[in-house]
Amino acid sequence: MKILICISHVPDTNAKIPFKDGKPDLAGLTFVIAPYDDFALARAVELRDQTAGKLTVLCVGKAETEATIRKALAIGADDAIRVDAEPTDAFFVATQIADIAKKNQYDMILTGRESSDYNGGQVHGMVAAMLGIPCVVPCMKLDLNGNVATMYREIEGGKEVVQLPTPFVAGCQEPIAEWKIPNMRGIMTAKSKPLQVVQPVGVTVATQVASYEVPAPRGNCKMIDAGNVAHLVEMLKSEAKVI
Amino acid sequence: MNVLIYIESENGAPKKSALEAVAYGAEIAKGQVVALASSDTATADLGNYGADKVLQFAVSGKLEASQVAELVAQAAEAQNAEVVIFAKSILNDLAAPMVGIKLGASVASNVIEKPDFSKGFVVKRSVFSGKAFTEVALNNAKKVLTIKKNAVAMTEKGKTAAVESFSPAITASPVQIKETTQKTGDILLTDADIVVSGGRGLKGPEHWGMIEELAKTLHAATGCSKPVSDMDWRPHHEHVGQTGIKVSPNLYVAVGISGAIQHLAGVSSSKTIVVINKDADAPFFKAADYGIVGDAFDIIPKLTEALKKAM
């Protein structure tokens, strides 16, 4: 199996996002593989091992993303491709992924259900539409038998078991696999695994970020005495007007 | 500018989120407001919230997102719709970007307000899992939006929509559904006006009865924190937070949840937040509108009783 895992390079989800001059000021933050992508990567490594296949990690980003890409190599990807460009929007990123997928004919393309920075959740659907192959999101379990995949897909209020043949795109989420922590051997070998840097294909700009805004902090929390819950009911009715 | 809205329905009626999408479409359209619904969906409410026309397609089992995308793209072209609107849902979140590719449209997800037309077509959406908002300009002639709950006020327009039938060409999907497990009759988390969530403070799954009772009294959906779903006290589809479901109800009640930043990310766009926790230093109180410090096992039954009397 030829597997492509697409990862985003995002600020650590524990971090508060500082803003400076109306823009996120990410300079001082730690960057990680986006959490959902990390789940997808963990399962991709297992499926690569099971099928004795090849796992390629792909990231659209500038040079600073290479530490994050090396981490994916340390976790178990065999080689890496970095498209040397700012991931400006979902359409741009999906176009780059689809272009590389057309050249390399992967059996499956895995990614997270959304990135934890821009939360678009669009890339997997766009890639599938561009390639004309099916897409399953959110994929919570993925098993392979020959070229047939069985997946659990979350639906509102429950789940479905679905089956489909390769090739496909899957947007993954927990509990598809446990996050993997790179071991010392992985970290050492990652340094010498191939990381190819390619130029982006041209794309018309579909969307542009115009400005940012930080949510207004909530007013001071009104504390209500534990012995007087009726007062809370009163406040929710007459003040907040939500019941 | 014509607007097309894709309607998800349940038991023959449009989902509430779909009616919100119709209301949103009616607010921004400068031409026809067209709702696209399966032929077994009641049409009265669609007109009432602002649809001029309902385009009905025959139902042939459950559609995959790729099939919804084909259907919607064909309808958008037939109706000369410049803007396509979906209410946020698992299926629509996948169908929307596919429609975007088919139509060559700009796509924006998680839109929380009406577009700002003074600067072109600019929408506000939540980013960094609710830690910030961004305004995004959609440059292409056609636009596809998925809107979050409460993106627009629901106003009844009292229209009666004309009904037309529509026969799209749908390709068979290679995805076969083998089994479906779904709790029916419950209010869906993403659709609920009120959400009651429980955390580790409840000490075990056997204590969820009182959460469910409170939720029932409030006509609310039930949610939970990540540790609770990780420990299998509750199913994953109830997990609210950064890596779970993000909700934006009118009222969010958190019981025994300390308020880790990842949980707050999933609830920060709620209108009103109530936190009940025995630890007065729980960080959640800083992100709440109303708080009670105390033992959930004591407070929740009393609160449920008080609500029953008041509602």
C-alpha cells in the first residue's frame, strides 16, 4: 500500500494564541502536528507496517515546518514532501495535495478531520472531489483487508460501519489509534530519511483573511449561592433569557 | 443574487439548523431564495422562514456527501444560485467543500454572522478552535458557506413557497453502509438550544441519570468532557471540546468540568455559560456567566426541581 499522510504544522493546542497588531503572534509558540493529523499518522504507520507498504508524509509550509515533518518521520513515515509555500487557504492546500497525489497514485490519503488552527475541515473533501475518489469523515476506525477498507464513521448521535475499496481519502479522529511518541531510534533515523522540497502549483486565490478578532471576554461570572438554586433559574429566565 | 439552501430533514421535517440556514439565506438574498429538500420533507416551514421556492428531489435511501454535492451543484447551476448555504453538520461539512470544487466557488466553513457586503463578500468565522475570529473575503463569483448555529436570528416571514420537482443525475457511491448505530429521539448536540455536559466530577457513568434528568427538563442535549469519553463513561459522539464536537447553544451548563483550554475551545461561542463545580478555583468559572460552587450531587437534583416548577 502506498499511503499519503497530510499534516498541518499548528500551535500547541494548550497554548493561548497571543495577538499583536491585529494578527496572531505565533513567534514564541511551540508547534506540533495538528492533533487529528497525529491520530491519522499513528494509524497510517500501523497500516504501513501491516501491508509492508510505504508511507509518505506531506506538509504544505515554509522551512519552519521541517521540525514538525521530521517528527512525523521519527514516528514512522518513510519519506516526506514539503510544498514550499504558506498554506493560505484550504483550496490552495488541497490543490497542492491533489497535484502530488495525481503524480504518485496513492492507495489512500489520510489526514485529520480538521486542523486545530483554522478549523476549516475542507481539505479532505476538496482533495477527494479533485481526484474523483470517495472520502470518509470523520473516520474513527480503519481496517484493511486486501484493498477493501472497513471504517467506523461518526454520524450525529451515533456511528456507521462502512466499506469501500481503495483509493480513498479519510479525515480521521480519535480513537482511530493511540498517538505515537517517537523513540530514540526513530529520532535518529528521521534525520537521514528523504525530505523532498517541491514548488507549489499556481492557484487562483479563492479566499483571503481580511482581519482577526479576539472574542470579548465574558463579564464577571455571577456567583450564586449553592443553597439558592432557584435564584439561578430566575437569572436564566429574566436576565439571560435563555430558558 | 439567488441563494440555494440544502435542507437536511429528520422524520419528514426540516432540521432546525436547516431552517436557520433558510432564514440566513433570506436575509442575504437579493434574488430568489431556493430550498433544496427531499420530496418527503414538509415545505410549510421552509416558506415560513423565507424560501420563495422549494426544489424537491426524490429520495433514494441515504445519500453520501459526494452525492449531496452532485445534487446541490446541479441545483445551484439550474437555479443560477451564486451562494449555496449549508447548516453545519457532519455530512454538510464534507459536502460543502466538494460543492465548492464542482462550482469553482470560494468556500467558508463555521460562519457565525451574516456577510459584510460593504467590503465585497466578507464572512466572519471562528478559528483557533474558538480562541479567535477571522474575517475572510470570498473572491470567487460563487460562494459556498456552512453556517454555525445562531449565525442569524430566526424570523418568520410567513411566505408560502412554490414547490417544484428536480431530478438530478446522481452517481452510485463506492461507499457501502454495513451497519448504523444511532440513538434516535435524543436531541442532537449540534442542533440543541441548550446543552448540559458532565465531567470527571461526576465520579462515574452510573451518576449520569441526574444529568439526563436535568437535560430532559431543559429540553437539552447531553455532552461530556474529553476524559469522560476517553474513559468510556459516555460515547465519543457526546465529547464536547477542541477534538470533539464544538457547540454554540444559547445555554451551556457544565457540571463537574474544570475547564481545560481544550474544553473551553468547544463551548466558547455559547451565548450563556453556567458552571457548577465544587472547586472554587476551577478555571471554567473565569469563562462563565453564572457559577455555583458546590457539590453537583446536591445541586443538580435541586436545580432540576426548581426548573420543573419554573418551566
